[in-house]
Amino acid sequence: MKKRILFSIFLTVFSFVFTVSAKQEKYIKHTVVKGETINMIAQKYKVTPYDIYKLNPDSQNGIQLDSVLIIPSSGEVAATVQPKTTTPAVTTSAPVQTNPTTHLVQPKETLYSLSKQYNVTVDALKAANGDLLNNGLKIGMNIKIPSGTASGETYAKPPVEKPNPAPEETKPVAKNEPKATSSPAGTGYHIIEPKETKYGISKKYGMTIAELERLNPAIVNDFPIGLKLVVSGNTPSTATVADAKPVSEKPAAETTTASSTKKYLEEYVVKPNETPATIANDYGITEKELISLNPELKKGVKLGMILRVPKGQRKEPVKKEQGNLMKSINSNARKQLALLFPFNISKLESDTINSTQARLKKDKFLNMTLDFYSGALMAIDSAKVLGMNVDITILDSQETKNTSNVAALVQQNNLQSMDAIVGPFYQANVEKLAELVEPNKTPVISPLSKELGKKYSNLYQSMPSAELLRSSIFDYMKAKNGNVIAVIDNKKGSVKQYIQDFQKETRIVGLSAKGTVVADSLRVLLQKDRLNYIVLASESTGMILATTNAMLAAQKDYQVQLVIMEPNETLDFEEISLTRLTKLKLLYPSLSRPNETVEANQFDAKYKKVNKILPNQYAIRGFDVTFDTLLRLSQDKTFEETIQASPSEQIENKFDYIQNPTYGYSNNGIYILYYDIDLTIKEAL
């Protein structure tokens, strides 16, 4: 899998020594003592709270006694940090030309709340601060406060701080009153209804999710139906809610919406190996609808969790038994299978410039097709040996990414009468075929595409999706009760957003001002009584080396394991030694597994005898998909019934299909693999 040379070990050690020595003088460890706050600590070290939050992201949720914070030395703080807040003299005539008033941003503050606090507009705040607010308001920023009456050159005196008043009693929403009611200050209220989400509500009122959470801290980790939210922005005037009660009342006095919803809900206890997708499917709802009823699922599903589900809608799941398909082959009924592969023979025949050999050398797609086809032929041969009674039709789908001749093939070959069809390769073409034969419920198996597009009840996606790959590795780590920590490159914004939205228990390591890893920022998050999984999302050789160096150094005192969510070609570079990855037992999700069984070795030997070369991943995929389909057609049950009842494993691929709530089937067959110290790849159990 990897080509290695010995001097990479020397490069690794050199990088480690250089990185650590460069960082030691720039950061300070601070142990939190009783009564301390972030502001107090920031003042002590002459930095801003924002500098501390950047290196210690979890501290934004509060700091604990004896916890350790990484503090940048005052000399390393970026030059853009504003000076300490001062209160200039204020006049009512000419614009003031002295230093402007500034405000130190605190947790849960927004531009909207500051505009109300200082009686200025949000646009005026943005104009006064220029590029500083391009990436939004951040905790610890010192921002300029413009005057509420001048043209932007004057600055208002900040209000005198007062003790936090006791919360006012919330008034009930009157019957037939709009769901969101405006207050004099421009805020309003919204009562959470079933199937609503933070995204939907924030979009409705022109807010961000972060602003909604700042105004309503109670929904950061929960999103209960019937809760009354404070909202800002445009207030809808259509939806109404009946007899809503104050939020401040005890749970016994629930809103009519919440209580009426509960009449249609029941509790369900999560069982081993269940996922949100499988539970949603059992109750005939979408995964999104299940999460809206149970926002805690965004952190992941855990054994024993109690979920809210629709009452009386559960379908009794069919028990799947692994490996029983080979034992129940039925050769009595003759079945029909069509294979649609993109040979594009007409293009080869019309190419007067390139010979077939020249075309094979440079056409990667054609090579992939032929490799897949060679594996499919091996599957057909195996089916004959086993006595499977299946007629097979092989057709040229003549396809590109957006075009194919599937419509003509359906008409000319009566494909709707087939018992199953494998192909075409491209998602748009396989969807078109599924649409054409859907009235006959003919199963169409997509062999290679991971894309998700139009949904058809007869479409079977044999490649697990990228989203499923991501969630599967987190489900595994949670099942092992691991302490999950993430090191995320600044260039991986989508990964960070995914973790913040769906893996909220994962703690993110703070990076330096230059976006580099600080070893101490990682070390303070490690726990001695648990296995520490370090999820690394970076293609930077420097960041990978710095992170793995810190992990290797921590192995003396902690259990640590390196994790990636998706393939990372940088790990194949010479600078990243295989020894390093095996020491850290690199863990990752995979669509296929290494297989050294007798059967697998026999397949390799037979394939090499026929094709004069060992099979590559596409040849093995061609065998696995085709043989799995042939095996399912050779049963007493229909193809769909075998999908619902029996998963299967072939040479390298697993086929464990799950029915989607409103369309077709997806394959959940994913392996969790790791690099072992004996330099082999094994399946994690």
C-alpha cells in the first residue's frame, strides 16, 4: 500500500525536534484556580479572551477548576488586537476625534444585541469596524462602537454596567396569536413545533444558528418541542399556536402543542448496532425527522438512549443472518440478469487516430470498465460451477457522465422484464434506467457511484456514501467509549462544521495564530482512563508530522490512536513513515477489507491464470457486485426480500443494504480498519 525509504525516519525525528523547540518559548500553561474567569486570566497574562479561546476552544463553554489552559505569550498576540477599552469624553456638538469607545465581546453577544445595548444599527457597527467583522463576531474581540446619532465619526459612551436583573416573568401567548410575537426592542418569540430544526427557524427569522443559540442557551445541547425561543429579525405573521403557556412555568404546565404532540409519541430504547437511519426506517420516517424529535442524536447514538418516536408505527424488522445465501441456492427457477457496462465500442471503431492499444494506454475510464468486466466474468464462471440458473445479457451502455443509450436498450432488449440489472456506471444514467423500469419494480444496482441524486424505489446503491463513511468511524469510537479529539486544518472548514453540527462531543484542538498545532493544546485534552482517539483532518505534511509527534510523545502517559475520516494521500508520502502510522495504529473507515483467506488467495490465483495479472480493486469490485447479485437471484425469495433479510460478504466488499424511508436501498457495508504493529492492516472489532 505504501512505498517507503529509511531516511524518512530521520526526517521525522528532525521535524519533531524543530517543532517542539520552536513552540516551547511561545506558550504558557495555566492551571485554573477557584474563582478565576477567562477575563481575569486574560488580564493576568496581558492577552485578550479571544487569544485564549482560539487555543482552547472548549473553554468557550466554561472553565473547570484545575483544568489546564494554553496561554500565548503577550509578544505572540497578533498586532490586530485592539487596545484596552477606554471611555473618551463625549460632546453633543462636533464629532469627537479622540480614541473611539471599544467593547470587549463576551460569550452569547451578537451584533444585534450590541446594537440594542448601544442604541446603534448593525450596519453602523459593521461600518465602524471594517474588515474586522468579515468573519463574524468572535468572543474576545475589541470592536469600535459608533455613535447612535452621528455619522460614524463620533463614538458613544458605553452604558454603565449593572448587576444582572432577575429574569422577567414570561407572558403567555394568547390563543390565535402569531407564533412569533414582536417586542418593543425588536425581538420576538417562537415556540418549537414537531419536525422543526435550528436551521429552519434561524432561516425563517433571518438569523444564523449561532445567533439563535446565543439568544437561547438552552438549545445548545437540546431542542425540545414546545420550548419558547427568543428570536430576532423578520417576524412571520402567518403561523399560530394555540394556548401556549409561559416557558418559565414548570414542566407539568406544558404547551398545548407539546402535550398534543406527546399523544402521538412513544419512547424507544436504542439496542446494540442500531443507527439513526435504521431506527428511522423502522418507524417509517426520515433520519432528519427522527433527529428533529431527538436533537441529542446530533451527538451520535448510544446504546440505551431513550428516543421519542411516532406511536404505533414501528415495523417489526426482518432479522438478517450473515452468510446463509450460499447454503440456500435454488436452481429450479430460471432468472434473467442484464449487465450494462460502458465499453463505448462505437467510439473505438470511429477513432481513426488512435489504435486500440494507444487508446487503452491513455483512457483510464475504459481501463476501469474492462477491469470491472473481467471481475464480472469471473463471477459468472463461479455461478456456473455452483449450478446457478441465470441467463445473463451483457450490453454496451455507451455512456459518458451525462449521456447514454439506456432508453434505447430498454426498448430493444425488454430490460423491464429482467429480474435485476447491474449498471450503468454513472449516477445520472443509472437513475434514468431506474426511472424507466420502475413501473415493473425491476431492481437496478448502481455498481460504482457514491453520488446521491434522484430517488427511485427500485434503485440499489451498492457503494456506501461519503456521509456514511464519516458517521461510521464516529459511531465506532463512541461505542468504544473513547475520548474523541479532533485536529482540523484551517483549510478543512467543511470538516469542522460537520463535527460541530453532528459530533458535538468531539473536542477540537486549538491552533496557533499561524494555524499550526501546539503540542500542549493537544495534550491537555487527553484523558488517562480512556482511549484517546485523535481525528486528524489535514493534508499538510507539517501538520501531520506535528500532530503525530505530539501523540508519540504522549504515548508514555496516555493511550492514543490516530484516526482519519477519509482517504488521505499525504500519508503515502515518504516523509510520513509507515512505522509512525503503525505505532499510532492508524484507524479509518473503508469500503473494502484486506482478505488473506484461502478463498481470496484462490480467487487471485485463478484471476492471474486467466488474465496474466493480479486483480486490482475494480476487478475485485466487478466480481463482488456481480456475484452478490447472482447469489441473491438464486434464492427462493425475491431479490428485494434477500436484501431485507441477508447481508453478504464477498472477496473484499460487504453488502448490507438498508431500505431508505422514501426511496430504494443504500449499502451500509463499511469496514473499520487499522494499521497493526506487525505492518499489516486488520479489521477493528
